[in-house]
Amino acid sequence: MKKNIYIDFTYFILLAASFGAVIVLGAFVAPVIFNTDKILVGVLLDNYNAGIIMGEIFHRFSYWIYILALYVILYEGASYKSGSRDAITFAAAVTVVFSSLMFSSIYAPKILEMQAMGREATQSDTFENIHIASEIDFKLLAVALLVLFVRRLMLLKI
């Protein structure tokens, strides 16, 4: 039974768009927001306020990540059920879902919660450790998305 090509196309677009968003947020948006002193004249954002802006961006991005995780679960579950089983795809899909949910439901809310406590909370070792873990998770998500996209593309039979 051949799957609907529109479902496959939507899946590839979702994976590619998510990978692109992760790269753009991590490589372009964050460095610009945290280096406003080199860009703006007369207006300076300190790290605390830049962090609040970045936190809000990631909070809004979390909604997209939830959709991504749900779609990966549904698509890969249907593929697995139909007999399209591949160890690399399975591992990448599990990693995408795991890292997506970790970022959206644990790291982003915890960082926002600590930011709401004030500047002192964001200067603690706990905040630093959570922030580092979220950065690692975000990089893991990018790699897993790329692997899943490429492997699914390789397995696509036209």
C-alpha cells in the first residue's frame, strides 16, 4: 500500500522547516539578541533583558515543537505499522520526539520560571546548568532532525 504523497511531502517540509528554525534561532537570532551593544546605537539590552526576549521567542517556538513531536509520532508510528522499519529512522525519530519534548516541556518553562523570579535567579548555578542542558538538547534536536530527514529521503520509494 503506497502512502499518500501529500503526507510524505508535508512530513519532509515539517522536518526541513523545523531544522531550519533550530539553526536560525541558535545561530542567528540568539547571537544578535545577546550582542545588541555591537548593533544598536544609544540603546543597550543587558543580558537579563536579552534573555527575557530570547525566552519568549523559545516559548513561542515550543508550540511548533509540540506539533513537530506529534507529527513525528504519528508519521513514524504509521510507517512502522505498515512495515517500513529502519533502525536509523527509529533512533532519529525517538531522539527528535525526546529532545523536542524535553526542550518544550522542561527546559523552556523552567528557564522562564527562573527569569520570572528575577535577575538573581538567572545568575545562579542552577540556571546556568539548565541553560547549558537546553543548548545541548537544542543541538541534539538539530542533528536528529537532519538525520531523520536525510534517512527518510533515502528510504523514499517513488
